[in-house]
Amino acid sequence: MPGELWQIQAALGELYLLTRQVEQAGEAFASAAMIIHELADRIQDEALQRGFLLAQQIHYVLER
């Protein structure tokens, strides 16, 4: 479920931004980022982990 949960939180962050609810957007993106880092920590191979964190969707969320 964490694989889906970060995406839900990121989408929620986008919706909050569209409705100018900046604080809530920040919280949603922070939650998504936390889940992403938890998932990345489970990846043993450093190259795969780096690739995961640099994926476009992931990188976008981490930069928010």
C-alpha cells in the first residue's frame, strides 16, 4: 500500500495547490516524501535506490 499511498498524497497536494491551500499542500507533499524515503530505504541495491529517487514522479514530489 505505501506504493499507492505516496501517489495519493502527492495528488492531494496538487489539489490543495489548485485551491490555494498552500499549508495543506505542503503537508500532503511532506507525507508523500516521507513515504517515498521509507520505500527507498527498503531498496538494498544503491543503484536501484538512486534510480528510484531520481524517477521523474518521485523527484517532483521530493522537490516540493
